[in-house]
Amino acid sequence: MLRDNRALLVPSLVCAGICIAMTRLGGVFSLFFFVPLGFSAVAYGAQAAWASFAMAMLGNLVLAAVLSMGQGFGLVGIGLNMLQFMVLAFGFTWMMAGNPPGLAKVRSVRTLFRLVAGSAVVVSVPLGVAFWLHARGALMPMLERTISTIMFMLAGGDAVRLSLLEQNISFERLETYVSLVFRGGMLVSVVVLFFVSRQMVFLLARLLRKRTAGAGDLPGFFAPRRTLRVLFLAVPVILLGRALSMQTVEIVAWNVLVVCGLVFLAQGGGIVLFNIARRSMPLLSRVFMGMMFVVAMMIPIVGMVVLGALIVLGIAENWLPLRAAKRDAPESS
């Protein structure tokens, strides 16, 4: 056992180092900085993943302390940096590796629930700050000042260019965008980010470690039976919250509705993939179908129609046998 732990030390340390390095590279690398932690879970196991998480947290704390103090951010800067790093890294590691070693005896939940719960935790931090600012009447002025500063920097101090930028950006629409973020927009973004990162992990595992994703991919995914009831219940709660001007209740119900929609979207995608896998099809045809799906998703109206059709398909499976030998909500990995 001790020898096995020592064997996991090097890959855990390497994955943690890559994770920290990606946070400092900027761009798309910093967006997916937690992918190495997921890779350690798939390639080396849950114990290695949580060891990588602990090492990455410690390394990021030291690095953030050095950089933040050097740039004059102080303890506040260190705290915000660590909070952002922790919620994203913990949420993704939990999704990929399951419960930490200290909680091994606690009942493990399905990957879908870990995905949603981890995303909700990630979203709750900035949304909590935004709610607090909104209650104090400081959210919109702060956003307007931030956007004005960004536009001034983009214009380079040129008054004509600044005027053109202000014409293209309507501050009146800013509140609408913020409303969409509150009502599930941010949650969807994090869920999509985690899902894409998960697929990247499995791809890297196939290429570097010859590991497969296992039997828990979308073709074998089924939504929990109660999801449909929650979906139908969320709609009247939204209407009631809006009618009674209970904004907090309405926002929570919107996020619940979005989560249910994502669950049925996954189930609809599983139905399509299940039926495609059952048919004998040349590899070139499968690649072509995948490319056509990506192209369709890049066209806004067509993409919305496709997503809507998958959600409806997922809901319809509650009454129609769209996949053979349906199981009662199996464990998804």
C-alpha cells in the first residue's frame, strides 16, 4: 500500500504543477486549468486526484501570496484568488473522482449530481457577491463603471473611437443581461465548462494512458424519475414569484428549471448516441455526423432548435421506450 502511494506521488505532483502553470498562462489555458486534476482521476485513480488537488491548493496559495503581495493586493487579493481556485478545482475534482478519501464511507452520488452540485457551488460565490451588491444598489453602477473603463482602454483615449463604442453598447440592455445571468445563465455556463472539460479529460486519457471513459457515458444515462415533477413544479413557482415580486424565489426557480432542462438534454443526447451506436456505420459517416452537429450548434437559431429537440426527446422517454432495456437511474461515471 505504501509503495502504491509513493508511485502515485510523482503523477499527482506533475498534474498539480501543470494545473498551477495553466492558471498563470492566461487565455484558454487558465479557463481549463482544472483539467489536469480530472486527468489524474481517470488515469491514476481518485486517491491521486485528491492528492493533486491538495498539492495544487498549497502551490497556488504560495504563488498567489508572492504575486499578490508583490502587486499590492494584500490579503484580500490572496483570499479572492484562493476562493476562485478552490471552488473550481474542488468542484471538478469531486465530479471526476467522487468523494475525498476522508469521506469514502459517505454514500457516493451519481456524476450528474456531482456535476450540478459542483457547478452550483461555483456559481453561488459570484452570485452571492452580486446579490449583496444588488441589495445595496451598487451592482449596476459598478458594472457600468467597469464597462466604461474597458471601453476607454479599448479606445486608447480617442474621443471619436470612444463615442463609437458607446453607440454600439447600450447600457439599458445591461440589466437584461444581468437578469439572464442570475436566471440560470451562469449555471449553464459552468455546467457546459465542466462537461467540455470532462470530455477533454477522457480524450487525453485515451491518447496518453489508453484509458476508456467506461460504461457511464451519455448512451447509458437516464434522468432520475423525479426530475420531470421538479420541472413541472418550477414553472408555476416562477410565475408566482414574478406575480408577487419575490425576485429571489423566481431566480431560484429559474435555476432549478435550467438544471432540469440540462438533465433532459443529457438524456436526449444519450438516446441519439445509443441509437447511433446500435447501427453499423462507417467511421467516416460517424465523423461527418459529428461535424454536422458541431456546425448546426454554431448557427444560433438552428442550435436552439436542436437543443430544444433533444430536451423534448429526453422528456418523451418518460413515456416512450426509446432505448431498449431501460435501467432505473444507473450510476453515471
